[in-house]
Amino acid sequence: MKRIQATVTGRVQGVGFRPTVARYAADFGLAGQVSNTPLGVVIEVEGPTAKIESFLDRLQSAPPPQARIEKIAVDEVAAVGRKGFAIVASSRSGDLVAGMPPDLATCADCLREINDPDNRRYRYPFTNCTNCGPRFTIIERLPYDRPVTSMKIFEMCPECSREYHAPTDRRYDAQPNACRVCGPSVKFVDARGNALPGEPIAEAARLIRSSAIVAVKGLGGYHLCCDATNDATVRLLRERKNRPHKSLAVMFASLDEAQRYCVLDEIERKFLTDVARPIVIAKLRKGCGLSALISPDTKDVGAFLPYTPLHHLLLAETEPLVMTSGNLADEPIAKDETELRRILGRIADYALIHDRPIVRRCDDSVMKMVDGKPLHIRRSRGLVPDHVEMPLDGLPVLACGAELKNTFCVTRGRQAFASQHIGDLSDYIAYKFFTESVADLTKLLEVEPRAVAHDLHPDYLATRYALESPIATKIAVQHHHAHIASCIVENRLDGKVVGVALDGSGYGTDGTIWGGEFLVADLADVRRAAHFRQYPLPGGDEATRNPVRIALSYLLADMPEADEATIKKLLPGLEREEFAVLRRMIETGMRSPMSSSAGRLFDAVSALLGLCDRITYEGQAAIRLQERATAQTEETYEYTIEQAAEPAIVSFAPMIRRIAEEKLNGADTATIARKFHNTVAAAVAETCAFIGEAEGLDAMALSGGVFQNDLLLRLIENNLRNRGMRVYTHTTLPPNDACVALGQAAVAVARLRNN
Ligand code: ZN
Ligand code: ZN
Ligand code: FE
């Protein structure tokens, strides 16, 4: 006889862990108890050694479906000789967020119930159990328990209560447990908010089939939904949302249905059906029947599957649905009735609503599969609040992140919690969402940050927030250093790397705009070893919205002999007046900051090829350029690397010239676009090679929004591997500015350590 105490850490709370433990203990005839504690789930079992070992093996190999065990620490304790096995009530003290799961998609058992006319939950849209249902978006406080969730306003009926209290039931301790008798209910309302007669979900489906746009309340906010096979409705949605081109996500009723519209490989199917239910960017089948207006700039579609019973019931009665964030332009996703009022009547004709409040706003996560691995584009619902393990322990830090695609990050010990997608902080509502979320997450984690990390850009609202914060210790982190630091942490790298940060823009230590950067970096230190050649950006951000102006700047620099007529021929979209004004700005340097941005290089070439003069969403010019690069060629253009002094300068001037000449000669743009990608990849690899050689480093870390371009990413990875280098890309966070906060946090922790 022996008694052990096992402490299990990882995602072990809110996923039916304790009943599983109790069942396994019973299977092996072991006595003891299990409880939730701030340290994790603590199990004590007593019995013959062999049985205890079998029990631990079983737990290890067959944990509850949604649990993720990180570690089981086992200690021997004194035997007590008592019989039976007890589930001890939740500990009321301490911070349990480490074990808190994200929102979980409806499980197969619950789905079966809502489709079974004989089940008491037949067609009940809020069905859930310990293996599925809302978590992160309904929790007000921890430890996770019903009275501190938005389910507190619903009192369980006797039947639900019985399930909730029976350790052998699938709904044992399932906090959002509910049924038609006692739980939340749906309502279908018109543009003025008046409830309409009929069965709400069936009515919503009927009106969607006849071309209506309906706001649907989901887990983390409202979606705007309409028939994805109906051109007229999709066009109307785009007009009302003022979103002419950016692709719209489409929800399919099932994996089978998704496969009728998209070409899906095994890994894409795996992630589409993952419990996180992200949007997976997949290839559309030609002539599949989806509206061509879903993604006018690409042949892809952001596909996802239902993740709540409400979605399942709705999609069962409709064609595939456009499901896009319910918001105006760049605002955060609407989450409550007040915010719904801003879109209802303006964008949505009707709304399918319900009375379970959303505590925490959370957009859908977005990813794309590249070489069998997910490339995250947006990490939010279903993935937050899973933490990232940091290499160093340290004081708690708040990192405020960047301006666009903002996320922030809070550390506690070695755990770093990256927030859900916040959005573009220049929007007032997004900024409010940011400040509220910072307060919310620090409260949830019960940490008081002792240092605040921020970007160098003085005008980022996140920077100002940090500088005005009462936290005395402030740590400024250069934007691209943060990018690379995030990649280092996610890959658990030790020591220095060559970091390649290719992105739109980030404030440099010299006051210019950086974005095509080669850094020799570890977490604490960074050196700029090389960068892309700088060009003036006439009008700054205004230029970014007008790629044709960037193309002009590149042409004036790289093809100085070109006269106005030649430039007009190359850039027909440039207005006459624009040309004169911009040229003067560039020549005098007035309001024309210098930038080494890789994103702007893509913009310039895209405009030069006539693919995109003005953008309607961030990254559009680069997306069209990648989409055009269909020619099969390995040719490259000429480029130069000036290594005389540090930082070295990587110049694509010869390429810009050559592209302009080819364009004037009417060359095929598909070939030019592909050769351009090849050239950037070759130049990046060669630059990495010489820096790596000089520094004795063979680890290359890639980050920055430009790496959302999977063609470029693959080419660079191949080039680097062919040169014998180890290549690291983001594993957990997106390469875009959503990773900046984690990187800032890691740098801050490392620097605090060194002091
Ligand atoms: Zn379930
Ligand atoms: Zn009930
Ligand atoms: Fe960036």
C-alpha cells in the first residue's frame, strides 16, 4: 500500500478533469481525492504500487478530450488507510487562469443531442457539457464557477442541477449547463429591435435564404451573416459595411459541405475541425457556387465550421454563410445590445439575439496552413487565454503592443498571456477596448505588473498609455526587436539569432521608419546589422494608403532619367497634380519620412505592375502581387548588398529599374511578380548568410507582417535551408504586429533580469 500526491498542470480546469480522475481511480480500485488548486489539479491516490502506476499511465495517455496536460509531478505521502474516492469542491482562493481553457466548440455528444427529437435538448441552441461550450467569453472572475460567469442569472432546473452534481455525468460541474426550461433563449428581431413571431432560428434561416443580412450573436460578439452564394446580398453587405475588397469569412454547415466548396488537405481538415474552430484560409474550388465577391483579390476563402449549437442549427437550414465581424469599418466586434444598435438597421436587417451576456469580446481566430503547419493571422477565440512559456522567470510585466492589430501581453512567472485580438488602436472604441481589457486580464490573472513595456513610436496610443501608466518602471523596446524576440520565445531558442523582420513599419532607434531589418539579437540585446535601402514616403501614412505614390518615390530614386511622360506611362493611376506635389515633397524631404520598409517595397512593385494604386484594406497591394505571381520561374533580378559599413544596405534599385523597363516593354506581369518574389528571397538569404558567417550564427528567426505572404515565406525558408541554416518562424502567434506585445514582454523580463 502506498499513497501518492500528483499535481497536474496545464489546461486541466473547466474540461471535466476531476470526474475523469474519479472514474479512473474507481477502475483501478484506488482510494483518495481530487481537487482544483491554484497550482493545478491535485490528486491523491492510495493503493498497490502497480495499480497507482497503471492509473497514472491511463491519465497520461487518455486525459479528458479537451485537457492538455503539461506536467504531472508525483510525490509520495503517508498512507491514510481510508476507503473511497472524493471530489473536493473548488478551492476558493488563488488564481486558476493558468488552467482555464478557451471557448470550446460544440462536441459530438452535444451535437447528437440537439439533433435527436427524443432528447430534452432537441434544437436547444445553448447545449454544452464539460467537453464543450463557452469559457473565456463568459467568465467574470476566477476560480471558474457558475456564480462568476454570465450564466449566474439563470437558475438551473432540477434536471440540469442533477446532471451538474452527478460526478459520473458528462455535465458534472459544467458551469454553463442549461436547457430550454432554465437556460438562455434566442429571439429574432427586426431592424427596430422588435421580436418577430415564429421559431427564431428557423425564421432567421428563412430570411437569410431570401437575401436578408442578419446579425447573429455568437460567443465573442455579433457576426453579420448572409447567403454566401448570393452575389446581390454579398454586394449589399460590402456596401453597407464599407468594405469593398477585403475577403469575407464563410461558415460551412459541416466538413463535408466545406469540401464541396474548398480544396482541403488533411492538415486543413484537422484544423477546421479542431475544438478551437479557427477560420482556415483555403483554396476555393473553381465554379463551386460561392459568390465571386467573397474574396475578389484572391482565389482563397476563409472557411470555418459551426462552433455553437446556434450555428449548427442555423447552418442546417441555409446555404454557406458569410460570417464577418459585426462592426462598422475598423471598430472592434460588437458584443452587447448597445453596440448591436449601431449595426442593426444600418448594416443588418434583422438580428438573432439571445440573453446570455458576452463578458469578453473575442473575434474569430484566423490561420493558414503552410507546409503542414499553421501560420497564424489572428489569434483570438478558441486559442486565448492559452499561455506561452517564457524562458525566464521574472517580475510580472505588462507589454502594451503596437498600434495595428494590437494585442497586449501580461506575464506571470514564466507564463506569458497574450490577449485576444484588440484591433486598430487609432479607433476610439478599440482603444477603450484595449484599456478595459488590460484591466480585465490583470485582474483575472491577479497580477500587478511591476514594469510596463512599450514601443518606441511616440504616437502609438499603446505607447502613450504605457508612458502615462502609474507603473514606474518603463521599458522601451524597438518594434522589430520585439518581433524577433517573440519568435525566439515561441521557439524556445537560446542565445543569439539573426532576426529577419520584414513588415510595414516600425519606429527605429534613429527616428526613421524601419521595416526591412536584419538584426543580430537575443532577448536583451539587439544590433541592426543590415536593412533594406531607404526611400522617402511622401505624406507618411497617406503614402501607405496610396501605393501608386510609393511607386513614384521608388521610380524617382531608381530611374532618375525617367521623364514625366514615362512615369505617367508606368503609373497611369497617378493624378497629374499628385505627381507635381509629391515630387516636390520628395525632393525637399517635406513630410517625407525615410523608410526601409519591406511592405512598402511590395506596395511599390504592386502599383508599378498596375495591380493596386490605392488600397481599401491593409496589405491589399501585397496580396494582389502575391496572387499575380503564378508564373513558374526561378529567375531573379539583380540586387546589391553594400557591406562596407554596418548596417549593410540591401538595395533592390537594379530590380526596380528592370521591372519598370519590362513593364514599358509589355512583359508578362505574372512572370515579373514571381521573379520579384524570387529576388527578395535570394537577397534576404544572401544577407542572412553573410551576417551569419560574420557572427558565427546559423539560427535565423523570421518575423513581420510580410511573412503572411506564404509564397515569400516558403522561398526564403528554402533558400536559407539550402545554405545550411536553421530557420525559425512563429509557432503560436502571428508574424504581424499581434506578436509585438509578447516580444516586448520577453525583452522586458530579460532586461530586468540583467539589471
Ligand atoms: Zn458537449
Ligand atoms: Zn435546465
Ligand atoms: Fe511590425
